[in-house]
Amino acid sequence: MDLDFTPNEMMTIAAARALSNDDICFVGIGAPSAACNVARLTHAPDITLIYESGTIGTAPDILPLSIGDGELCDTAVTTVSVPEMFRYWLQGGRVTVGFLGAAQLDKFGNINTTVIGDYDNPSIRLPGGGGAPEIASSCGEIFITMKQTKRGMVEAIDFFTSFGHGAGGNAREKLGITTKGPSLLITDLAVWKPDLETREFTVTSLHPGVTLDRVQETCGWMVKCSADVETTVRPTELELTTLRDLQARTDAAHSGAAA
Amino acid sequence: MDLDFTPNEMMTIAAARALSNDDICFVGIGAPSAACNVARLTHAPDITLIYESGTIGTAPDILPLSIGDGELCDTAVTTVSVPEMFRYWLQGGRVTVGFLGAAQLDKFGNINTTVIGDYDNPSIRLPGGGGAPEIASSCGEIFITMKQTKRGMVEAIDFFTSFGHGAGGNAREKLGITTKGPSLLITDLAVWKPDLETREFTVTSLHPGVTLDRVQETCGWMVKCSADVETTVRPTELELTTLRDLQARTDAAHSGAAA
Amino acid sequence: MVKFQSLKDAVAENLFDGDTVAFEGFTHLIPHAAAHEAIRQGRQDLTVIRMTPDLVYDQMIGMGMVKKLIFSYAGNPGVGLLRRMRDAVENQWPKKIELEEHSHAAMANAYEAGAAGLPCAIFRGYKGAGLKDVNANIREVTCPFTGEVLAAVPAVKPDVTFIHAQKANKRGDVLIEGIIGVQKEAVLAAKRAVVTVEEIVDNFDDVHHNACVLPRWTVTSICEVPGGAHPSYAHGYYTRDNAAYLDWDKIASDRDVFAAWMQKNVIDANPEVFADRIATLREAK
Amino acid sequence: MVKFQSLKDAVAENLFDGDTVAFEGFTHLIPHAAAHEAIRQGRQDLTVIRMTPDLVYDQMIGMGMVKKLIFSYAGNPGVGLLRRMRDAVENQWPKKIELEEHSHAAMANAYEAGAAGLPCAIFRGYKGAGLKDVNANIREVTCPFTGEVLAAVPAVKPDVTFIHAQKANKRGDVLIEGIIGVQKEAVLAAKRAVVTVEEIVDNFDDVHHNACVLPRWTVTSICEVPGGAHPSYAHGYYTRDNAAYLDWDKIASDRDVFAAWMQKNVIDANPEVFADRIATLREAK
């Protein structure tokens, strides 16, 4: 097998590795869904995956296109109503890790998926927050995944859809938030963790073949790097096979249907 | 068939007649349960009976001993959790008629099932309100059934477990309650309705063979009587047969089990 | 009491110009046929509510029927943005719409409060979030025991809710199974409720005691519309038409293409076409 | 993660003197075996919570284990009063107990708030009712939209909840069916949860998607105790022992008869006796 891999695959696999068998994980769509299911199919078979549609403990054989595909329900331990999901399971403090993506992200893990430009007269109206505002405050910690671009990783986001570390430091505590907030950022180029003091995302690991210059070129803020930056461990054959098989099953299933 | 009947049977059948096919009825145990099921088995086949255990639209073949017997669930349209019962169904204003019993009742339909004597040092500690405080305020109207005694029908109750018409008049409105409250009292001797002005329970119908004196002898307040007091229509053969068959089935089923 | 009737009659009798209306569904069981009937009947000045407004909301907005949108996530699930909604918000085309934007937690709690007959819902939310600053319907309540400040939103109470369900029985009780979303709450919170169903069966004798069932006296109208959720899905009947969601992104990206598609597939169509649309998507029973 | 263990070990590891504990069940699935084990192990100074404290609470109060009772209806269902509780309240025998008394609506909402991680619950309740005057934990909150004054009660958050359920699977997920009461909320509101079950099955593959299932990571301990709800019932397994409820009225009416009954049927017994007690009550499958 060829162990070449794409930046996207590295991102997904690095995110998968951050999850453990005991995690209760609130999953979004796209990269987080792939990462969570690769974790489940490799080193974390007992991980609990929760989708906000109400499916708890799902084990889909293919990746859902939406957060409410039938496959999620068919393989779930139980499926609850959406009000129950947000009250008992998210707000109830049952979720250890929430995965979020971002249209815009700042260096303190604050996320915008609401508008580009002014709220009342936006240049781009984005979908909005969905579950994100409370995922960001109620989950034990938050993992963020996104592809690096200067438009996406910005010095100042246009709208605070969900709160990360605010202006840094103990901003969460000051607002009475008791959860850890963004503790990990995994991009297609690097792994980032918040500085213990400032809470600014700091590169702790560069994916194989990636230079710090390239990380900076695709990031809108001045990149900081930990003293002992590492190289992300390359995907193993098992990880890559698992991810590619999952994607292949998914593509086959989704291309089957037509209006 | 012998059309003699007991005062208890007359009470149950008179209560059954007050229910209609379109009612959504919140049922307690004892007399209300018998009355509701006699209504269902005679003139109101489509009546919806709800027990606070979560069973909605039950049609028990025998009367339950508790409000949560398995028979209620087996015959229900659906069985919901107790929080849902009290939030969506009772507080949500879905119930047209609530049935309440009373240890002590005053002439304005205020009910005590909490204590006899002082709350902190009671002479008799009763079970408490259960669902009654909110049944009394959330149901469209309240029907009360009880056997007449001077200890039960009193001038002043020891504790306001649930609110009827307070001190009378528009007391409910003044508290912001929008439902009708107690609109019917059915005892083993008579049918009572609240005076339109004062809201004091007034005898509108005496059961066959009952005199007003006998009603007064078993009632702790000065009984008022409507100008055109009627005689309650005797139980029909169908009503009596239905009630007695129900009781017989119930006795047979409940005496079967032993520890 | 519940009426069994055609979708055309149900929409005519229950949805009026100026109404506040929810067509609810959470990916699963989205009431597409009902929304298309509302479009055909040309309702105007609607305040439309949904946690996850998607294709049908994009269509209603694009057709100029919507005065205000109350929502928490407006996207084409798994695909991207809603291009007709973007056009309305960014360019006021075909007209300006007002937005009342919440989080999912807020909307779910607001429906729950509506079903529970409460004027508002409280929850732990919006901490540090920007929506508080742009939505006057996000307020605060202080816990009288701990002093904690909680978020409060008004209960959602639609004039009418439309949902799609798997089954009704002949008495008019409705069964929803699988991903049940917020539909029970949306029905119980509303003054009127219209339910399209895949089929009407004799009874629910084989239904689980604790399944999500709406008793007949909570429903105003039931319409048998097989395939009525397409391109969404009905668990146990047909699968999601993912290709249609992908296609929509192209259709909605151009005003003229959109208009032509609406004319052909909605205005000139009827509820019966939905049965054909799911012909190749039926689940093996 | 969930442990499969004996009821004796589960009580020893999860219930401590001074704890706040709920043995929940709403007529159906009352965890009698677990409460009897707690009595055998002699726990003291408990704050006991239940909407409908019945026989086991009468027994715990009569045995002097209870410091405080938080409740909404204390009765022998369908029979009458709780005579041991009456003796404690009216005569301080065997000792004084403190009461925190609510309505069912308040308790149900308080459990729901506990499960939802909130500090309090709000609801429309206690209008004109006397409990407001004798319970400092009934307060008010004003709706910030309508000005309506609503009742507020603190969330119930037990140190440990005990429930009885029909089934667990080998992974430790728990299934409750039929009258599900407030047990899911009681488990999710608690720091620890012990579940006795009728049986442990391989998997829940045939369980309805929307059935009431508690995932294994919400449960501390699972104990297989067939008949563990007796004289309450387990839907699908055995029926309610109505005669035992009637008998209790006589047993509890006399202090000495009570003491002798407890010695014989609880102190000198063990969890295995429950299987025998339901021998004649089993449902035809």
C-alpha cells in the first residue's frame, strides 16, 4: 500500500488520534465526522458519538451527508428528541469533547459561522451557529478542525458565533464558564494547542513535510510556535486504510441515489 | 335486573354523566377512575383518559388499584414520562376536566389532602397534594367527588393543598388563574354547582330518596340550595350494569394476586 | 377533532396570509409537500420558524412569501449555504426579510416551552456569544436559589405547524419514529397542526408503548401524501435523496434557473408527484 | 465506566451515611430490593427523595434511617396512608424527620432541571396553594417577556439514584419500558446511579429506536436482581402484588408488628428472595 497521503487525510487522522475510548463526542459534519469514525474504527472502539439530531452512540458504516441521516439512527444506542439532546445531554454536561468547524477563526479559538461583514448588512450570510454557541460552553473541551486559509484564520472575526477564549487569558472564567473551551486546533498543516497563559493557539506539531513558513502563509495572524515543535506522526497503514475505506463506502452509498 | 343502587353507585354514575365524548380527562384513583371508565363504556366511548403516571388515552378493562398499573399502559394510545405529562399535557392546557377527591373540602371548592391540624405539628399527616395543586389550576375545569361527612365537608380547611375559588367571587382571576376551577361537586347524596356570583357550592340536584336535611346533616357548612333543585335521574340499567361489571372484573383481577 | 382531508384543503383551511408558521423536521421527515402546497397557494407575509431552515425555506424566501425568519441554522445540510436566502439577506431580492436568529439550544427550548404552555424558556446558553447583541428576544433570568444568570427566550407558539410523519391510524393518532427532532413540541406549541403521512393504517396495536405518538386531539388535519418528505426521507419508507440536495445548490444559485425550476416542479405540480419522486429510493422492507 | 456487581457491593460502594438519595419509580419498577439492601446495611442520616414515597420509604423512615424527606405524595397507592411516616411526623417515632414538600409538577420539573444541568426549574404552579408558605424552596421568577410570575424550585441533584429496570445489555446500557416515570431524569440528575435489572441480555438490537435507554456511561453500577421491584411490578415480567400493598397497611399500623416483619423479611433476607416472591406473579410471555 502507498503511504502517501493528502493534507486532508493527515488532518482527519490527527484529529482522530486526539479522541479516546472513554470520550463522549458531539460530532459535526464533514471532517469531524470522519475523524470521529476513524477513531472508532481504530484505537477507540468504545467511543460514544453523538449527533445533534438526537442519535446517541452511533456507529455508522458510512459517513452521513447530514447530521440526521437514517444510518445514524439505525446504529445508535438510542435516539432522543432534539430538546432532550440539548437539555439532558449537552447542557447536562455529559459530553467530553465537542468538535467545531469555522468559517472564520481567531487565534483564541473564537468562531464565526454567522456573517462575513456587518450583521445587518452582511457581504456573505453564512448558515449561523446551530448548536455551536452552547457546544462551545457546555462540552468538557472543544476540538476545532479546518483547512488553513488567510480568509478563514483571521486576526479578528466579524461575529462571535461561539466563544473560545475571548481576548485570551481567563476570559472564560470571567464569564462564569466552567469548561475548558478550545484545547486543540487541527488543520491540514499542523496541530495547535492554546498557550497555558495567553490561550493563544500555538503550533505544537507540523504535519510531515510542512514548514512553519507555509503555516504562516495560510494564516491571518502572526503564528506562534512552541519551543519544542514536533512533526506529526505520519498516518499508519491502518489509519489510512480505515479512512479511505470509509470514504469509499460513503461515496458509493451517496452516489447511488438520484432524484 | 334489580335497579336498587347504593349512594356510592349513584355518585359514580352521576359523575360519569358529567363527562362528554370530547373530554380529555385527568383521572385520579377511586371514584373518579370508576366514573371516567363508566362514561367511556356508556355514552362517551371516545373520551380520553389520562393518568398522571404518563398513560394517555387509556381504556382499562379493569380499574387500576394505583395510578400506574400495567393495564393503563397496555391500553394507552401512548405512555410518556412524568415530566412530559406535567409539562406538555397538564401545564400545556390540553386537559379539559380534572377530577379531584378531598380529605377536607370547603364550600368554595378549596381542597386539603395535606394535614389535619397544624402543618408542622399535624394530628393526621395525609399523603399530600401529588398532582392536585397544578391539576386545580391547569385543567379547563375541576370536578370533585367525595362521600359526605361533617369531617370532610368543613367550613374552613386546615391547609390549602389546592385552590378552588378561594374566598369566593373572582378569587381565581385575582391570582391570574385563567381556568374555571371547581365547576361540579358530586357526592353520594347530591350534585352541587358553584353559584355564579359567590362561587359557593349549591345543591342543584338531590339523589333519589335523599332529603336536603340529610345533606345538611353530613355537611359542615350551611347548605345552600338552588331555587329549582331537581332529583338526580336514577341510574339506568346500562349504567348500573356497566359499573357493576367493571367492579366485578376489577375485584376478580385484584384478588387473584398474593405475595 | 382531526380531519382527514386533501393537502390542498388542509393548507387552505389552516394557513393564512400573515401567519406565523413552522414547517418542522430535523433532516428527517421534512414536510416538503406541505411547503410546496403553501407556495402553490401563494401565501404572503409569513413569519416562518424552523431550527434548520433548508430547501423549502430557501424556496419560500425566493418566492417572496416570507416577511420574517426565526431560525438557528440556515443551510443546505451537508452541501453549503442557502443561496435564495443569501440573496434576500444580502441583496433584498426578491424582497427584504427580517431575521430573528437563535442557537439550536435556544430554539429547542423555545419549542419545548411552547409545548409546555410557558411564556419563556430558560437555559444555560449564549455565554460570550454575539447573538445576544443583535436579538432583543435573548434576555436573562436570575436563578432565585443560586444567583446564576441564565439565558431566556420567548416560547415559540406558531399559528400553525406542518410536519410529515410515517403513519396515522384511522382514529387520527400520528406516529413519528427514528430521528424525531422537535416535531412533537412544534405540534403541541401550535394553535393548529397539519400532518402529512406516508400511510394511514388501521391501528397502532403494534407500536411501542413509549414511541412518539401524537393523539388525534392534538392534530387538526391529516393528509396522506406518500413521499411527502422528499428529498428528505421517511425512516422505514425511503432514503434521503442526497443528489437532490446537491442539485439544489446549482438551481438556487441563479434567479432565473430558480424561477423556472419552481414553476415546473412546484407551481405546475401537485402533491401526488411526491410518490413518483421516491420511486427509486424506497427502502427494502 | 459501569460495573456489573452484586447489589450488596453496589450499595456499599455508592450509598453513604448522610447522602441525598432517590429510590425512584412511579408505581411501576420501584426499586424495592435496592432499598432493602440499604436498610440491611444500616445507612443513617439520609435525605431521601421521591415523588411518590411508598412502602420502602415507610420502611426506611420506620427504621430511623431518614433525616429528611423531599416528596410530593406520600401514600400507599390505592390503599391509604403511610403509617410509619405518620408515626414519625405526628409522634417523632422512631425520630423526628424533616419534610420538604412539593407538588408532583414541581418535583417532576426539579428532576428534569437536575438532568438538564440547570440550578432551578420554572413552571406555572402553586397558584393559591399553601405549600408556598411552608417550603422556602418554592420561589418565584418573572418572565422577562410577559411579566408573568412563575414558580421556581431548585433542581433535584441526588448523590445517588437507585432505579429498577427491565433489562441491561452486556455493554451496560439500560432499558426501561412502559410507565417510565421520572427514572431517566433521576439517573441523569444524580452523581451516581445504581440500576437493578430483571435480566442481562446480549444486546438491544430489537429495541425501538426511541425507547427509553440509558447509555452505559450514565450508569455506575448494574445488578441483576430478578423480582427486584416486588411488590411493585416490571412490565413484561410480573404483575403488581396488590395483596402485598393491602397487607402493608396492617403491618405498618403497629410498631412491633412492623419491627418483626422488617427483621424477618428484610434484615434476615437477601436480594435473592425477590425471585421467589414473584413466582406466582409472572406474566405469560
